Amino acid sequence: MNDKERIEQLEKEYSDFAYIVSHDLKAPLRGITNIVQWIEDDFGDDVNDDIKDNFKLLKGRVSKMDQMIDALTRLSRVNRRDLDVVSVNLVPFLNELKENVCSQYPHLNLHIESEELQFNTYENKLYHVLEECLINACVHNPDASNLEVRLRTHIDNNNLIINIKDNGKGFSDSLKSEVFKLFYTEEPKDRSRTVGAGLTIIKKMCSFVGGEINIPSSEAGVEVLIKWPIKNK
């Protein structure tokens, strides 16, 4: 077996594993959720605050596990989904992205600086990568009422270079090697609003198209640098 065949075998084994996990673990999680609801209904309103908190904690952890399974499934599908290469007009593409993200986060001031460009690429993958970066900038900003993000693009040697910079709290150099790890969250899982899979997934997307994504450490805001290969129309 040569190296290519080994890689293909490992990819298949991983995909099979993710499929089994997503289907075989979903059923018992739904069962746990139902049982908790039945117990809550049996108790009714006559229950002390400690028990209510325990029910909330249990349901929260089941929900988190469900999200982690979904993330693992999405990660396994990066190389098998959204494979259509289409012509993208960059400025309207970014304007649509801005409209959709700002509708979710009304306090977001998103400034886009981009030149006109028509090119062929995996449109859905590029959209997901940029959307994830922008949503991350909103979710992890401690001041939800003052969200400032600047997105700039330029071309360098047949690569679309995308720079996304926010006004959040940034992160230390010690976390630089951690942020792309699957299920890594800076906060404890019980308090984190995410499961820590988004950056892992978009990093795999960037690698799939032959690009790169990097996040330099910074104490003032987070900067995301993306290199995305393009083909002229």
C-alpha cells in the first residue's frame, strides 16, 4: 500500500467513524433529553432551586454533547460536501455576507474594503470560512454593543488575501497553537457559547482548497489572515 492509498484509507475510516458516532450517539442523547423532561414533569413546580439547577445543568451538557457530535460530522464532510466550483463576483459576494451576518448581530459595524474581482472557486466553502470568522468576532467580543470588524482583501500571486480584524480582547501568544484544536474553548465548556470546533472546520476547508488561515497573537483585537487560491474566469 502506497502513501496515497494509506491516506485514502485513513480518510474513509475517519468518515465511517464520524458517521457511526453521529447516528449511534444521537439516539441515546435524545433518550436522555426525553427522560429528563419526563422527570421534570413528574416533579412539577414543587421543586427546590438546587434540583432545578441540576436539571438545567444536565440538559445543558446533553445539548453541548449534541453540538459536538454535529461538529464532528461537519468536519468529516469537508472533503465530501460543497464541491461545486462556480464563478464568484467578490464585491456582491461580500455584500451579501455582510447583510446576512449583520442581520444576526445588529450591533455589528462591519467595514469591507475590497477591489472588484471575478474568479472561480468553491463558493460555499469560502462563504462558510468568512461567515465563521465574522461570527467568532461577534461571539467572543466582551462588548456586544460595540462590535467593530474590518474586512480587507487584495490579490497576491493568484491568491485572494483576506484580512479580518476586530476590536475584541485578543488572545495571548500561549493560545496561538491551541485555537485551531478541535473542541478547544478558552472558557470552561459549561460557560462557553461554542463547542470550539468552528476554527478547526474552516482550517480544514482552507487546507482543502490549498489555502491557509492564521491568527497572529494580539492583546488588542483578533486578526485573521486567510490565503485563498483563485482562478481567473
